[in-house]
Amino acid sequence: MVIEGRGQGSLEQLEVKELMWDFRRALAKMIPIEAEVFCLRCINNMSYREIAKFTEISRVVVGVRLHRAKRILRELLKKSPGNNLGWINNENG
């Protein structure tokens, strides 16, 4: 892999790229509804109500699926470089 630039910035860019690939692989390993709920909430910033309507599941089930998705992602990504998982641990998202 060719990394442009020098110093810490290049290392950080490489870590971010690796984390992105690890994130995509982790999402692919999840059951589809949990990956979908996670993406709708954490990437698209949809509310539980919006996700429930979109996916045709209850808000309670949205919460359960989101919790499971975050737990799975934490487990799968904990060994990734640059894995600051604070955004996954955020209780509001």
C-alpha cells in the first residue's frame, strides 16, 4: 500500500482506512436487520420512531436491535487499529 505524505498524519490516515474496512466487514457479519438499524441510527441519524416506521418493527425492537448491533461491533472491532469506539458506546445513538 502506498501512503502519501509523511509522519503521524499518514499513519492516522492508514489507521482510519483499516478501521473503515474492518467496520464494513463487521457490518457484513451481522444479521441484516441489526446492520440496517445501526446504519439508520448512527449514520443516517434517524430516530427510533423513524426507524420503526421504515423497517416496520416496533420502537422497542429497534432499541434491542441497536443494542445488539453495537455489542457485536464493539466485539468485532476491538482489535482494529485506531479503534476509538466511543461513538459506538454513545447511549444516545
